Amino acid sequence: MPLDDGVVEAIYREHGSALRRFVLSAIRDPQLAEDVVQETVLRVWQHAPDINGSFRSYLYRTARNVMIDNYRRSQRRPAEALGSGLADPVEVVGRVDDMLNRVLMEEALVRLSKEHREVLVALHYRRFTVNEAAAQLNIPSGTVKSRAYYGLRALRTILDEMGVER
């Protein structure tokens, strides 16, 4: 199948900068990071019709897998051939997983209603109590509890739609 330049260009145009930042946060070598971005776009292009859920989350998960594959390949080479630009594999995988989870959660939170998002951010990110969140948002504490309950249900549904495993 010939490479459709239009699709590849669209992926780079819409997601290239964010993908490059994501990869560079795990890989210190800019050239290796660019190779990972290119491999990621190629893999995503090859599987585009099969993508269910969020395209950007699929893109980041693919980049994570490419980085892990590259690290594993580098471990099979002699020591002098290393220089992959990757840190300790456990550290890299952990850092990439944390970033991926953050990106996916931000994407899911944006899809919530403003009211549900405000309550969940207040309770789970700012670590407010129900009463503190109620005072901050200027709503009754019972409303905070209700919005938290329904907001979490909606968030679970969104994460399921995005294909995020819990």
C-alpha cells in the first residue's frame, strides 16, 4: 500500500509538536526522539482504520510502545553499540506511563461538563474536602457530593470510550 502523504502530513500537522514534546520528555537525544516520532506516525498510519477511541491517546500509547521496543532492541546489542539516549528502562517506562496517564486524564476531563470537572478537580487534584470545595465553588456540599458521584461515573464512561484500561 503506498504511503498517503496527505494522511501523514495531517498527523504531523495536528499532533506532531505535542508528540515530539511527549517523546523528548522521556528520551534525551533529539535525533532518537525524531526517529521515535516518525516510527509512531508510520505505525499509526498503518493502523488508522482500526483505531477506536481517542486518536491522540492511541498516538501516545503507540509512541510509548515504540520507545520500549527501541530500548529492548538496544539491550540486545553489544555494550559499545548502546548510547540509545534512554535512561534506566524502569525509570523510562514509569515516566512515560505517568505522562501518558496525565495526558489521557486531561483529555477525559475536558470532555466532562464544566460543573463535574470543577468538582472533580477540586476534590481530587486540589485535595479539597467536600466543605472546602463547596465554599470554593459557591455551591452546597450536597451538590458537591452529587456532582462528584455523577462526574466520576461520566469520567469512567469517557475513559472506557477512549480505550483506557483501569
